[in-house]
Amino acid sequence: MREAAPDSRYGLFTVDVEDWYHPLVKDPGRWASLEDRIWPSTLALLEALESAGQHGTFFVLGCVADRHPDLVRRILAGRHEVACHGYDHLSLQWIDPARFRADLSRALDALRAAGAKEIVSFRAPYFSLNQTTAWALPILAEHGIRIDSSVFPLRTGYYGDRSAANLPHWRDSVYEFPITLPSFGGVRLPLTGGFYSRFFPPGWTFAGVERVRRAGAEPMFYIHPWELDVDHPRIAVGRFLTFRHYLRLERTREILSGLLARGSWRSLRESFAERTDARGRTGTYDAR
């Protein structure tokens, strides 16, 4: 397999398309009673990217695609990559291979029914791919997934794998894009998006992105639409989860605008096509 060096002018912009309650309420049976707020915040992300002339990968939950097929079509209309985030926002740590296979199949069916006919990328909820859940990789390959981005190469809180590689690489039949972290004095720091970009000063995130670029790699940023929705409901979910979820949501727009002004961003599929002889592995497709 031929692999080219990445174009370090770019970063990888990724969005986990889930509503505010998906990471807070683990029981899907309760979701129907909670306020649906996914459209305005996802649209705000799309408009910010498109105003800056940038593209990204949108990892859409299957349950969101079933409820809002028009949102999937809007993402596609912006020439972004639509990718899979599973159906019911299940951590790989909670399920077995049989349940994962069923959840993945259901999610892919929902995305395809909404208009995303060719899905090649996947991200597990909670970055839950690690040494103990690597059984998921051959299942992904069975379903036509060629790109995974489910590894956080640092142990923080309840997820992450400190032994994981910190750069993209082939892993069996799937190309892994970990959340590439900047390193300072040999120590990896989680200046990558989500909670961490809200926890640290925005300048730290910007500096981390530039450090990865200067090292000749592509930085990856991840965000959730609900992080732009400062006024979304507050529910009692325990002190730790409340802190992680609601901390400094008002910072998100500043971080987003700062990142989009500091370089070019693209999708995982576009980077994959540049790095590899993608047509020989996955068939011809429009790499966006």
C-alpha cells in the first residue's frame, strides 16, 4: 500500500453529531421525552465552516439520521463527509461484538436512507476503541468502513489509551486516525477540542494545533453541536459529568472562529485519499 506524507497545511475538522442529552442520558428509552435541539447548533457549525470555505467530517448518530434525515442531506449539500457514530451512542466498553454489529448495521441503514450512500469513516462514542475493544475493527471492515477515528491516545477520565500510537496508521484492514495530540517535552496534552478546549484557555488549543502542524502532522479538532448551544437544558447527572458537559460553553464560539481563522481544515476521507492509494483499497469515490 502506497502512503504519502500528509499535507501539514491542513487540520482535520470533526463533528460528533449528537444532541445535548446523548452523552448525559445513557438509556435510549428516555430520549423521546427530552427536548430536541440538534438542528440549530449543527446548522451554526455548518455555516461557520462554509463561510470560511472549509470542510469536515460529521460523525452522525443513526438515531439522529432517522429523526432528521434532512439534516444529513444538509451536511451533504455543504460537501462535507457524512460518517457513522453508531446508532444509540453506545460505548464499545458496554457491549459485545454481536450488539455492536447490530448497532452499526442499523446506523448505516439510517444514514443511507437519509442520502449518505457511501460511508467509509466511523467514530465510536466516548473514544472507546482501545486494546480491549479492538475486536470492533474487523466488524468495521466487514461493513465497508475503511477509516476509524475512535482512539484518544492519552488516558483521561473514563476513556483513552495511553499506549496508542499518536499518528495515523493502518491497523488491520482499517486506517486509524487517532486524535493526534501535541507533545511537550515528550508529554502528550489533550489540546484537541471538546471539554479540553473549554477547560484550558483558548490560546492553548491554538498553540497545540500549531505545534502538531510544525511537527509535520495534521492536527485534529473535534466538537459537538451542543457545545454551541449555551442555553440547552440542565439536568442532574452527577457532579463529574455535569462539570465536563456544561463547563464554559460560552467559550466554544471563540475557539471555533479562532481555529477557522488559523489555517485550512478538511475531512478524514480527503486526508485518507491523499495519503494512500485509496481507489485500490476502497473503490473510487469523491474524497471530501
